[in-house]
Amino acid sequence: MSVQLQSKEKFVFRIIVTLSSVVFLLVLILDSKILPRPQPMPSFAKYLPLLNAIINGTCAILLLLSLKAILAKNVQRHKKINILTFVLSTIFLLSYVTYHWLSEETKFPVDNPMRPFYLGILISHIILAAIVLPMILLSFWYGLSNQVTKHRKLVRFTFPIWLYVTITGVVVYLMISPYYNF
């Protein structure tokens, strides 16, 4: 690998670590209630959880279509689908952060017998979402910069985690949505 490529890769890696850290810290800050919430909650905010679930479900389907495209050796379709998935995931992230800034947390009822199941899915979803973000960004970079060997090695881990996160995002929404208090 050339010195110029190594230098560029270090720069991109630093951006990925910084961006992932900023997103993680922002989510922690939103969860800690440090930032004041607008009162009352803007009316559009009540639609964001459904939008997020739709985006997550769409991304899950796109990830499977991307896998199908690459297995068929259709690299161009694979790239286009991944770019679309990346854009939708970015919109999801912006919508997610906006919703959690504007709204109060909705709690799953303590007396609901499904609560342990819900919390198990939610906790694994949150942890894996935090882990997969830098993996997605790095996989995306390797793919776009045509570093196919590195892309393949990393995507073996990134793909199943990202797919799990998108699917469980929809499951979490379906389980918590009856308890929204809008």
C-alpha cells in the first residue's frame, strides 16, 4: 500500500471514529435529558417513530437485495443499493436524533409479560447499533475506494449486524408503539 493511500486511510479512519463518537455522545446526551426539550412537542414529531420503522424495514430489504446483487456478481447494482441504504440510514439517524430530542421517552409497561423480551431486543439493538456504525462507515469507505479485499473481510461482520439492527428496529417500534402518548 502506498504512503499516500495509508495517509488517506488514517485520515478517513479518524473521521469515522470522530463521527461515530459524536453520534454516540449525542445519543447519550439526549438520553440524559441535558438538552431542554421544546414544549409542547412539535406535531410532526409524533410521525418520526413510524418513519424510522419504515426506513429500518426498507434498509433491511435493501441489505438483502444488496447481498443478492453481489452474489450474482452485479457490482454496480450492489453499489447503488448500498449507497441508497447508506442515504436512508443517514436520514434515519437524523430523524432518530430529532425525535429523541423533541419527545419524552416512552416506557414499556412494567406489568406487561412481554417486557423482558422487549428489553432483550431493545438492549441488543442499541448495543449493536452503536457497534455497527463505525463498521458501516468503514465498509462503505472500503467499497467506494475499491479496496475489495478489506471490504469483503469487514462486511462479513457488518452485514449481519446491520441487518439485525434494521430488523430489530422495526420489532422495537411495533412493540412500543401502542404505548406512545401523543
